[in-house]
Amino acid sequence: MNAVSFDKEGFLRHLDDWSPEVAALIAEREGIQLTDAHWEIIELLREFYRRFEASPANRALVKFTGIELGPEKGRSVYLMSLFPGSPAKLGSKIAGLPKPDNCL
């Protein structure tokens, strides 16, 4: 793996540096062992970014997940179980996306 640089919060400086291996490294730093359920949301986050050229806020992520994956997964409780704290912020970080604009 080439040298990958991160900002002070652990987000990638260059989106092109992302790979599944980098995602696993970021997740490990965050204390998360990635499962198929995590990867499903990571791919969804990357798709959101491709469509809208922005990382989603939590509300937008919940809504988009519900539309794309169904109401049982489009719930904050489900997303929080995978990405504790702020699913949009932590999920975006692992997905190699910029920090969502409205996240502290």
C-alpha cells in the first residue's frame, strides 16, 4: 500500500487513496471490525457521494438507506449499531469520503 495521508481527524486527504484495504485500516483504528453489513453501508455512502458530490448528513443517510435498502435498514438505530456516535461521520471516514459539512 502506498503512503496514504490523513487529516488531523483521520479522514483521507485524497479521495483517490481509498481502497478496501484502507477502509479496513481506518475501521480498525476506530475499533470496528468490518462485516458484510458495514460494507453494504460503505458502498451506499460511496454511491451517495457519486450521485450528489457530497457526504451525507445523518438524516440524509438514514433516508437514502431506507430508499435503497429498505425501511428495516433505513433507521438511525440500525446505522448507529454499525457506526456508533455519528453514522454519517464515521461511515464517511471509513468510506474514504470527506467529513459531512454539518458534522462537528
